[in-house]
Amino acid sequence: MNFLKENAVGGDDTMICLESQSRHQSKVFNMNPCVSCMIDSFPLGTQPTYHTQTVSPPTFNNQSLENIDLFFANLAKCEKIQSLDFKLTSMNHQQLIALFSGISTLKNLRSLKLSFMINQLKQNEEYLELGTQFRKIANLNSLKFKLQYNQINDAQAIEIVNGLSHLTNLTYLYIGLWQNIIGNEGAVAIGNLLCSLKNLTNLRLCLGGNSIQDLGAVSISKGISELKNLANLKFFLWRNQIGNEGAFMLGKAFTNLHGLKLLKLSLENNLIEDLGGNSLLDGLSACSNLINLSLSLKQNKTTIQFNFNVSKCICGLKSLLSLELKLIEDCNYFKYGLLNCAHLKILKIVLEYKSQIKYVVKMAALKLKRLIKLEILS
């Protein structure tokens, strides 16, 4: 268990962070508590008073539920709170409602972070409730949502995403749904969601380790192509089942992102061949304002010729200053022209475990004329 972290200096910087973990520590508010911490209502700019109470055994009972209700009742009185951060290890249907009942009353809330732990939500009704509750916080500008390793299927993902589609004021969105069992239907819902969030400037989609195929990747790519104001994109689709069609549409989406300055793209461990990969690179080449690029395309079905094309694409991005690459023995771009990328200043190389090419890569990278920082990890 950890503590309700509070920063109540007043004004626009007011933030409360709630962490709920498994170890027993002091000053704790836990959604499945051995110790609970409640915050009284307090005038902004003054120090709040805390009350702690031990609850045993560490399972829900009437007393702990009353404590949770009291916490959210007092939270609702802190009208100027603008940022909340919750890390939750245990939550049931009733608590989920209590959580959002408190949050939805905070009319000045602009930033919300929700991290659910492994296998926390199990019932379809809980995902339906989560999606329903998201509709109540439409004033948000920033949302970070993580629900990885929860065996979320298409139907459950759709329930969540349908609620997010009402948050049209968002400029920053982080969806963390990696290592679930989401397929095409869930991915299509995510694509449709993105089409409705026209104000996004910063997007992070973590969908690796699912079962998304071309149909789902095409839908997400179409959604991304609608985000004309996007400056930062972090898109992780590693270890899915994406082939040429998905790669083609993602490349087409890049041609619409003229203001993109930062891109982190991971498509490793998919089914992309040269045809789809080259289409992806064509789109990437159109991102002429790109400054920071992180790229992982290894372990697909591409050939050596594709490695040449990757190097050529990167060298053609004349505004690029920072580059991160994941390399393996048969995907060493330094052998295929990357040394011509003379404008790079920062380079990070991530090598496959126990790779034999670390020395070769280091010697090659040091030949880049303007390089001021080199990091090689293995």
C-alpha cells in the first residue's frame, strides 16, 4: 500500500495522487484497505488534515466502504483540483461507481491518470460501468488510462472506448491496453474513437501483444489520419498479426501528419513484407518536420533490400536530430546506408540480448559527424 500524495499549494497546480499497492506502509488510502486515509475538505492554499484508521481483515466490509464514500465526499468539495493520479490494485463494481461519482463532480478537473493492476477488472459489467463513467468527465484535457494484462476481449474494449468517445476536449490521450486479447473489432472501435477526438496533439497507443490484424490496423490508421493537429505520436503494435494492408494504411496516415515532431513506432513481430513496409516508409518520408524518431520494424517478413530503404528514409528526414533503433543481426541499418545520416545529434541503439554486433554498431555510429550523444543498450 502507498499513500495519498497531496500537493495543495493552491491555484492551477493543485493535484492529488492516490496510490494503492500491496505492501503495508504508513499513511495509506487503499481501495482494498488494511489502512485507509481520508482527506477533509480544506480551503485551497491551506494544509489539509488527515485521519487514518486501521481496518482488519484486509477485505471489504461496511466500515471500509463508508471510508471510501467519505473520502470521495470530501474530495468532491475540493473544487479547484485540476489533476488526479490513481494507481489501483483492487476495485469492484461498487467502488468504481464511487470513484467516478467523486471525480465527476470536479468541474475544474483537467488531467486524470488511471492505472489498474493485472487482472483487476474481470466482469463484463465492470467494463460497461467504466465506459459509462468516462462519459461523466467530458471536461478533461488529458487522460492516461492503463489496463494491461487483464485478458480484455473485443466486447470489453468496445465498452471502454465508447465512453472515451465523449471526451472531445482531450489534447492528450494515453491508452495502455497491451498484453490483452483485443482483435479487429476492438481495434476498429479505437479507430472510430480517434476520428472523434479532433483536438488531440499528443497520442500514445499501447496495443502490443494483442490479436489485431490488418482490418483493425487499417481502422486505427484511418483514425490517426484525422488528427491534423498531432505533434507527438507513440504507437506500439508489436506482436500482433499485421501485414501489408495495415502497414500501407499507416503510411498513408503519416502523409496527413504535417506537424508531427515526435514519432515512436513499434511494429516488430508482425507479418509485414517489403510491399507494405515500403508503403509505410513512403508515408514516413513525408513527415518533414520530424525531430525525434524511435523505430522498431525487426522480426517481420522483409528482405535485405528493405533495410536499405529504411536507411534511405531515415537519411531523408533532414530535420531529424534524435533517433532510436532496435537492431538484430539481420536488421543492422548501419550496413545499409545509415552512415549517410550526417545530421543526427542523438542516437540510441537497442540490441537484441547477447547480440554479437554491438562493437560493429558502436564503431559505425561513432562515424556520424554531428553526433554528440550515443547510447547502446543490450
